[in-house]
Amino acid sequence: MADEAKGTEHLHHARPDDAAGRNPLAPPTQDLPFVLGAWCVSRLLVYGSILSSNASLPTALESWDASWILEIARTGYQNPPQAAFFPAFPEAVSFASRLVGSPLLVALFLNTFFSMAGSALLYRLARTQLPRHAARLAVLVLLFHPLSFYLTVPYTEALFFTASVGAFWLAESGSTVSAGLLGATAALTRNTGVLLALPLSSLGFRPVETKAEPPRNSWTRAAILAFFPLAGLAGYMLFTSIRFGDPLLLLHAQEHWRDHIQLSWPFAALFRDVGRWRAWVDHHLPLSLIGLVLAYRVWTRWPRAYGLLVAPPLLLSFSLSKLAITPRLHFVLFPLWLEAGAWLAEAPRWVQATVLGVAAALGVVLARSFAVGIWVD
């Protein structure tokens, strides 16, 4: 496709370097120790930040959305506002807690696994587009992002991130049905998951060389990849229709938080906050602006599927009445961190160290704030 050719052409940092002569989708197992080491250090930093806050651990880890998710895991969907939280993660916690016991411990274990798997998948996907150093930086940007504690606490970020990266990885490698199933998982994890139908269907038109499945024409692959996220959303709508009599409850349930965040004109909140000096010292505005710049670079420099994954949810997040939730919505958009790794790789080492150090330091502050019950988004 013309768009795909254009995207690849502008991705000037994509080069085979040390991957020459082998399948670019082959797992770079020699770098997995680096990924696991970075993951361990970052998770120790997160847990250390939470434990050093002097908050009791159960209280620290059951704040805000986590309390809703764990309540659904314990008792199921009992009232309409709960339908704003999609079922994949709380149902997984509920199922496993019947065997293990504590939903909180199960949620922490699952997110430990998902965050580790997501980091490894991000690196493997990055190596299809980037040289080794840039791919490593992409993983470091993710793991030491100021909001990376959301990969650990009982929120849906870890599962959604892993499902979306995995869906891209499998679609790129030609495993169409498996990619679609992960796309459906993402659609059952949070309300923007259905938007994966756009980039996944775009990947269906890209040529692949694989023995993973029978050969299919591009239109068939695109249709299969688009079908699963749409089916995931349709399945959840069927559930809320049967349980509460409202197939659109996933939208109506948001009215419970209408006094806090609601739909607004695109970028209205951004323009308003740019003129407020206090917004510049708060993490919402700087992180939102960084996400916007990275999204523009993804759209103009990467294959079109990566831009399609970023653009719709980013536009939605900038169409809310407050920027408060915007950085967390951006956090799961993995092409941003692929581009961040590519961009940082072009900078001097001291700049790379400074960016990662500042991000980690801010992450410590935000994780401690979350642990003592301060709303962080």
C-alpha cells in the first residue's frame, strides 16, 4: 500500500544492523537478560517507592480504580457504574483468586507477569524496526516512565499493553487468528481497545512470509484482524444488555464521573492549561505535550498501522474536559515509546541518562503519592 511504503520510507532509523542475515522477527534471545534486568530494577523501584510511603500495603494498592476492579473480582458486576470497567482483568483475577485466595495478591501476580511479558514483547517488536540500542532505550523509557507503577498496581494497564503489543507482534509475524484473539482481549480490557481494529486491519495488508498458518489474501487477513476486537466489544455489550438491560451501558456508566471528566472540544483543555503556569509544574501538562509530539513523529515516520494505533485514542484523550487522565491513556500506546527510543538513540549518552533519571525520579514521587491516596493520572 502507498501509505505503508511512505511510512517505512520515513522511518529512517529502521535498519537491520546486527540483525542482517537472519529473520527480523526471530526472537533476540541474547538481549532478554537485559530486558529482564531492566524490568527487575524498575519494579524494585516501584515497590520501594510504595513501601517507603509509610502507607499500609493493602490500602496503598487498593486506591481509586483498583478498588472498583477488585470489587468486581470479588462480587461480580452488581451495579451499573461498574460497567465502566471492562471485564477481562477483573474476571481473570476472580477466576485465579478462587484457586489462590486473595484477589489483591492475584492481581499483583498477574500484573507482574503481564508487565514482564509486555516488556519482552515490546523489545521483540522494536527489533523489527530499530537497531539494538534504540530498542533497548524504548524498553527503558517504558519501564522508567513516571506512570510505570500502573504496570504493577491492580489496574488494567499491564494487560492492555501486553495484549496490544502482542497483537501487533503476532500480526507482523503472520499469526492472524492469534493476533486477533489478543486484539479481542484488549477490547475486553478497556473501552479504547476496540480501536485496535483499525491498526490491526491495516497490518493485514502488509506482506508476511510465514509458515505459521495457511496462506490468506490480504483482504481476508484484514477482515479477521478487524473482526476480533469488534467481536470483543460486541460480546461485552451483549453481557451488559442481559445483566442490566442496556447494551450501551459502557458509555452511560461514565456519567457516574461526569462531574470530574466529560467530553469537550478537541484540545480545549490543552489550550486552557498551556496558559496556566501552575499546569507546567504539574505532570499532566508536560507529559501530555510529550505524548503529542511523539504521536506526531509516529504518524509521520512510522508505518501507517503504528500511527492508526496512536491517533484515535490520542484524539479522544485530548477531547476530555481535563488533561488529568491524558498521560495514563497515552502510557499504553506503545508506538510512542518505540519512537522515544529511536529519538533518544540519536542523542548523546548524557541526555539519555538525564531523561531516564528525571523520569524515574518523577515516578518515585508519583508512586509514593498514589500509595498515600493522592489521585495520580
